[in-house]
Amino acid sequence: MWIFRRYILLVLWLAIADFLFAQEPDTSFTSLNEIVVSAKPVLDYKSQTKPLSSLDEYMEKMTNVGLIKRGNYAWEPMLNSMASERIAVTIDGMHIFGACTDKMDPVTSYVEVSNLKEINVSSGQSGASSRPSIGGSVDLVRNCHEYTSSGWSGAVNFGAESNASLVSAGAKVKYANHLFFTEANFMFRNADNYKAGKNTLVNFSQFTKHNASLTAGVKVAESQTLTASLIVDNATNIGYPALPMDVSLARAFITSLEHTAKAISPAIEAWNTKVYFNTLKHIMDDTKRPNVAIHMDMPGNSETYGLLSNAIVNVKKHKFIFGISGYYNRSLAEMTMYPKNPLEKPMFMFTWPDIRTLYLGLNTKDHWMINAHHHLNYSLHAGFQQNKIADEKGLQSMEIFYPKASPTKNRFLYGLQAGYTFEKNGFEVTFGSGYGERAPSVSEGYGFYLFNSFDKYDYIGNPDLKNEKSVDANVGFVYRNNKVKVNVNGNYFHIFNYIIGAINPALSPMTIGATGVRQYTQLPFAQIANANLELSYKPIWNLAFKGLFSYSYGTDNKQAYLPLIRPFSFRFNVNYTIKSFDFEVATEGAAKHYAYSENYGETATSAYAILNLSAGYKLLLPQYQLYVKVGVENIADTYYTTYADWNHIPRRGRNFFVSLSFVFDKTNRCH
Amino acid sequence: MKRILFMAFAVLLLAVSSCKKENNNKASETEDLTQIQEVSNANFSVEIWGVKSGFETGYNDIYFRVKDKTSGVYLQDASLSWYPEMHMMSMSHSCPNSTIAKMNGKQTLYKAYAIFTMATNATEYWDAKIDITKNGEVSTVIPVLNVVASSTKKVASFTGSDSKKYILAYIEPQKPKAAVNDLVLGLFLKNGMGFDAVQNLNIEVDPRMPSMNNHSSPGNENPVFNPSDNFYHGKLSLTMSGLWKLNLIVKNANNDIIGGKAVTQTEDSNLYLEVEF
């Protein structure tokens, strides 16, 4: 149980067919819930403050998850105070690597909440099954289909927000019978520049996004299905107010074909095999910015081919998962700068010199229910990774910094983890530990003059970096009864060979306005700790109080603070339900960020708190449901910024929102 | 057995035919070169070839072929000498150049270099007096060489702090890459109407990109004199394509500055060369 309890499952209830048979048909197009995976998901529309919010806004409410904001779009998720390089973000287990050298397109920016069923977050090594990571993994799980209903279903959704004139509109339609289903889903979002508190306009914060997905499945045999899926995500005219450049196009094609076999034998519960391909294109744009020192084009491409296969095997009290995972990624990014003097030739460089990454790994997990009170789980994984500089010119450029640079680099990556849970009479105690390794990211290994607008340094990759290694430990305590729930948990990561950029005063910056050059190097160690306290109190059935308090701490080997570590922060909600209406008062805030990293360009952020209100109404008829939600965020129009706001761009000010969801379901249960 | 013999024969035939090709195909003599001009006298016709379609200020590799007009055969054993000369309004002068030598591995191709210090204009022009010596007889042609200004600064003339007149020329890389390139510079001292290669001075190179706020590159090595070709050889690393300015300082053995100065926040060296790709 322990391992599953560590997953925080946020269920986005989109599978309309499913909810007919749920006990409480109380869902909407995009409601979100925190559940325990082993239990039947409880549909709780009321817990959703803003049903049509972006995936980023959903993730921001998750424990141990932080989001780095460079604008109003494509926030970069952090888990346990670790960002993209140290965590594995996947879509249904598929590896996708952002095509932007400046992390302007995290994987999460290429999907929509309407594509997803739930988000699995696993901390530390418990999530490192399909790709080695240090901080953990975030898997965005897509809708699945059970072949238990037939007929048509669908939904139409509309959301509007006063701030940034944000409009969200989407539709979905699904047809199913006992052998076949197909589902089409479309979502559109458009926002102008948003206003921060005190009526402050934040220029270059607009975006437009179209997302379409198509899924079709067929039952090829009893207990065997084949599912094909395609997501096309196309975002244009995206402003990044915290950065010196915007993005004219961020486009993804994400495809997969999956075979699932269930109940193969009494022991083999399921066997899933998936092949996938995705390609991303990302084009930065500075043509709309005033006073550009030098105009430049910075296109980036990332393609990934992959294979996943997992078998779930039950042997007595053990539930084993055996898996293989492989992928091949190609990352290529370049920069062309146009001198002011038109007679001079354009200046060109590869910023990611066609880096090929091949990964092949094996993993196994066991969840051992020793008895009703004691559970043990453990996992092991091992993988091989090869990086290759495929472009000869790229290698020659690297040789400027590393005369002995080799075009290929091979690594073996290992990890293991064990955890124990004891539960009795509403008390639950968990503790665990793990060891893991990761390879440097493409930027860390091979990036060429990548400008970081946060600390104003150009970064040069280092192909000779060793594996980063981490030992982590976690402990948790839960008490729950009918009215009260207390959850205290914490984790600690001791990271060896911690990869970070070190100033090389001998190097001259390339980017105009940069302070200097940092080369990726490794500290002997760094340490990161995260702690959370969750309190829930439900005095009567329709009134709930909930509080979440979080604190993180991170230092390097010289006790200097690491950048982007969350200060003490809190969230507090009161929910009240009466008949078809529900109401929520929520507040969130943070203490002053004292533990900032001066070395990496951070400055202190002040304490803040904001207040949000929302009210919802639902109309439930046998085949139709209507959900209406209105609310206001940041009522006081507070001007504030947090530790995770790149260059301290201010967050949104007062915002009124309304969302409407109309759901129809004309399916019948298959016999 | 028959088959093996046949194969062996075929291979042999192939080898012979490819050999023949190399020997007889005159195009391969001037592969990758462009004929710039042809000049003749009563006995000989001299073809002048280059890497580009014309001459530019700075370092130029110049190739020659001489045809005997009576027999129509290209000479393989001629002795060629030359004197490139600038005819100005009031005076004439030469430029740093090499002797003309037969190229290794070529039958009829001869090569020299010249470092043209200025471009042809309406009233001033370059010519080259070429003497062809065959069987003890000397025959002369004097083609006019049209030299255009290079788009980048490839040669610098300066008067040193020692009051001597120097010429500093960019020679390699002719095909620069975003990589660590082999750098070759030529340094010459004016001696009367001619020039002597300088070997006892030191050259310091500070490559910068003027359009990138004077971005510079790591891994450069200052060129040092190499007696095999009388040029200075070093390393030039270029982090990207575009226009690079090679800021130069020439020093003597006592570390006194003869020419140029260090780059500062506000000023580049007054002695520089350029490379663009």
C-alpha cells in the first residue's frame, strides 16, 4: 500500500462513461481530486476551485510540486524542489524532451487537462522506473477506456476570466461499443497580457493554444486491447515577460500505439506494451520586443522514439512489476544572430549540436503485503545511456572548450529503493530510503552559450560530467478518523556530484548583456529537504477545513543556499456545500524568502497572502449535467511575486472567472 | 580459377585506366581552381589561376601554367620567376611574395603567393613581370593584375614604434570553421622596394566579435614563427560564424610593443585583421 499511498493521484474526471456507474455521478469535464489509487476514485467536483484551469494551475496545488513561472504559460514543474533535469516527466510513461534550450517548453506544456485522467507523482527513487531521476517522477496519465459502455457521450466547456481576457473553450465527443471506441477532444485557450496586482500590466504575457487529441481502441481478443493515440498541440504567440525572448511557435505531435493484455494467467495480472514517437518544434521570437540588442532566431527540435513494456505479476502476497524501457532522442537547437550592419554575415552556432540520447533500462518493483498492518515495497532499476554528438561541427565547437571531447559517452545508471508502511487504527507510519543516479541533461552536457536570464550568465555544457547520485530518505505519519486527518511527511536528499554552473572568469560571454560564463561542473554534494503538514477537519458532512503547510531547504557543500527552494508557504481552504451549491474560501501565501541564492542571481521575495472565493452550481439529470462555477482570485488585487517567479515577474492580480460545463452521456452498459 | 584470373585482370585494367586518367586528364591539374587571366608573348602563353575568380587585397595563392605556343604543350620543366609591382602616381613598390615553384604532384602547375597591400584603382595598378626560362633563354610577360578590395581586412600595414614599416597578413584559415582553427599569419618588414619575412617578433592575437559586444573565445594560441614557411603559426578558436576581428599586438623580444595595443572596454587595437564566414 505504501508505494501507492505515495502517489498523489489527481484525477481529472473526463471518462464520462465511467461516471455513470460511480456511486455519485458528481463529475465534470475537468474536476480534480486527490485520491488513494487502490480505492475507487471518489468524484468530487466541489474540490475543484476552477474546473477549466490549466494543467499548470492544477499541478501547483499538489504537495511537493512547485512551478517556475516565466510568464503566463508553460510553467516548469519542480518536484521536491528539483526542476526538469532532476525529475522525469512523462505522458503515459512516454518520454518527451522539451525542444527549447531555455526550458520554455516543459513536457507539461504540450498536453491539456482534457487529455488526462490523473497525474501520478512519485517522490525520489520510487518513481525512477522508466527513466533515472533524482527528485522523482511525474506521469501524466491519459484517459483509458474499459469497454463496458456503448453509445455516444461528450461535453462542451467554456471558461472566461477577466484578467488577461482569458478564454478557454473545448469540446469532446466519444463513441464506444463493446469492441471499439474512439474519442476526439479539442481545447482552445487564448489570453492577452495579464495584469498583476495594483492594476499593473505585464507586457508580453499573452498566449494562444490549440490542442487536439484523438484516441481509438479496439478489443482484439478477450482481455486484449489495442489503443492508438495522437495529440497535436500547437501554441503560438506566447509571451515570456521574464525572458528576453518570446515564442512564435511551440508544436508537438505525440503518438503512441499500445497493446494491453489482462488476466493472462492467474499470476500475470496485466501486460502492457507501448511504442511511441513524438516530435516537438519550438521557435523563439524577439521581433516584438523593443530595443533588442541583436535580433536572433533560435529554433529547437526534439524527437523521441520509445518502447515500454510492463508486466504485473502476483505471487502470493507479492505484486511484482517487471518493466523494460527504451528511448532514442534527438535534440537539435541552433541560433542565428543578425548583426545591425547588414553587410556583415549572420552569426550562427549550434546551441544543442544534434545530440542523440539512447537509453535502455530494466526495472522491477515488488509490493509485498506482509499482513494487514505491515507492507514492504522495494524496487531496482538499471539502465544504459549513450550520448552522441552527431554533428561534426558540433563536436568541433565543443573542442574549443574540451579539446579531448569525445563524440560519444556511455553510462550505466542504477537505482534501488525500499519502503515500509505500518498502519493500524487510523494511524499510519511510513519510512523509506533510496539510491539513484542520473545522467546530465543535454544542456548540462552539451549546451553551447545558453543564456540564463535569471543569473545573467551564459552556460556551457560539460561532456565530461559524471553521473549525479542521490541518497534519499523519507518519513511520514498519518492519523485519520471521521472528522480529522493529520498528515506530516518529509524527505531528505543528499546529492553527490551535484551538477551546477560555476563561473569561469576566463571566458567571455556571448550574449550581449550577459555578466559572464558559467560552465557546468559538479559540487561534491548538495542537500535538499522538504517537509509538509496537512490538516483536515470536517465537523459536519458539508463543511470542511483544510490546511497545508510546506517548507523546503537546500544548500550546497559550502552551506550556501541553492536557488529556487520554496520558503515556508501555506494554503488554507474552507468548503461548504448546500443542496446543489458549493462555496469555497481559500487563502494562500508564503513567508519572506530568506534562504535565497545570491550566487545564482536570486534576491529576497517578500511575504504575501492572497484570498480567493468561488461558488459552484450543478444540475444533474439522467443524461445531461450542467456545471457552473464563478469565482474571484486575489480579491485584494495584491501585487506579489514568489520564489519561483523567474526574475520576480509579478503574479496575476484580481481575476474574476466563470466556467460552464455541459456534459451529455447516452451510453448504456454493455452486456 | 578462370574467374579469379578474370577478376584480377579486371582490377588491373581498372587500376591502369584510373592511373591514366590522373596522368592525362588536364582538368585534374587545375581542379578546384579558376582561371583568372591568360597573357602571351611570341613564344609562350601564361595562364594565371586562383582559388577565387580574381585577386583580392591580402594573401593570394596564385597558380601558373605555361604553354609553348609552337608545340601547344604545357611546360613541365620551366623555371619561372616574377616581380609583382604596384604602379602608383609617384612611385612603384612591390609586395610580400614568394618565388614561383613547381607544385608537388602536379605536371604543369606552378605556384606562388602574393600579399597585395592595396587594391587597383583608376590611376594605380598592379602588374607582374614574369620571366620564363627555358633552355637558357629568358622570355617575359607582364600581365596587369586586377586586385579588388577584400570585403574584410586581410592585410595591415603599419609603422612600428621602431619606425620600421611592417606588413601583417592573414593567411589561414582560408575556410574558417566554428572550431579551433589553425591560424597562420605573415609578418614582413619593408626593405627598400621589397619585403623580408620577420622572425624575431612576437604576435599576440585577441579575436573578438564586434557585433557581439566584443565577445571573445577561449583556447587561442598566439602564433609563433615557423622557419619552414616563414609564417607565424598558432590556434584560432571561433565559437560561431560571423565577423571576427583579430586584434593584434606585435612585440619584440624585450616585450616592447612594436604595433597595436590591448583591447579595452572602449577601444580595440589599432592593428587588426578580420575573418568572416
